[in-house]
Amino acid sequence: MDCPICTAALRRIRYEGVEINTCDGCGGEFVGPDQIAHIVNIRETKFASEKPPAAPCFGPPEPRADRTLNCPKCSGNMAPMNYATDTGIFVDRCGACGGLWLEASELERIQETLEQWQDAAPQRIRALGDDLRTAQRRADRLASGQFGPSRFALVNAVLNRLIDAA
């Protein structure tokens, strides 16, 4: 296999328990769909980042008119995509075999981002639970006022009694 960027021969390496293809020329990596799933689901290499987790970034990547990549594995057309739909890390995916072309350091950025999100998830879930409970209490208070006995009904009943008595 050859690199779709610089055409250097790709070299197979072992990374986090799976074999991937890497380019010594530009630092890019080709990862199959099963390999990327394995890599992001285990935490063999831990990334210690000083920066806070990136916020989700939705939307398609900017069009890359300057290049068209062919898959190094099957020669299919590769199209840019936002990895996991919201990481803001734009990789090239083969429509035929599902392989990903990752430019230098994108694999590590994917791992770091997903690990930070996984580490922050319990705290975020607790915070969302607190917000949900607060919203539920507020909704209960508002609803109890709407469906409780109305003062207007009480005043109307008193007036009707007075009219009937007269």
C-alpha cells in the first residue's frame, strides 16, 4: 500500500493491539474500521492532557477542493468526515471499505478527545441529573398552581350564594 498523500510505501506497525499502516514520509496512518473501533474502545495508551476537553463540534468538514484521495487499501474514493460526527477532527473515510486515512497525530487526537469525554461523562451526567431534578421541581410547582382550586371559583361560589339568598 502507498500513502495517498505523499505516495511513500506504508509500513505496518502494531498499535494498541492491532496492526495499522503508517507513512514514514508524512506521518499519516491508514486504519481499518475494525482497528479504529478496537483502538478507541481500549485504553492501552493513556493520554495526559492539561487542557480541558474540547466541546462537541457538529457539522460537516469544509470542502477540500485541493485534493481527492484514493484509499490505499482498495483505491476507492475517500471523503472527509467529522470523526464520530462531533469531535471536530476531520478525517478521510473510504466509502467502499470504511478505512480511515488519518493525518499526522489525528489518531492520538481522536483517542485523547474520546478519553477526556469518557472521563468527564460521570460528572456531566450528575450535573444533568441535578438540572433535571431542579426542572422537575419547578414544573411541579407551576403545575400545582394551575390545577389547584382557583380563587376566582371561590369568589364566584360566594357571590352565587349571596345572590341565591337574596
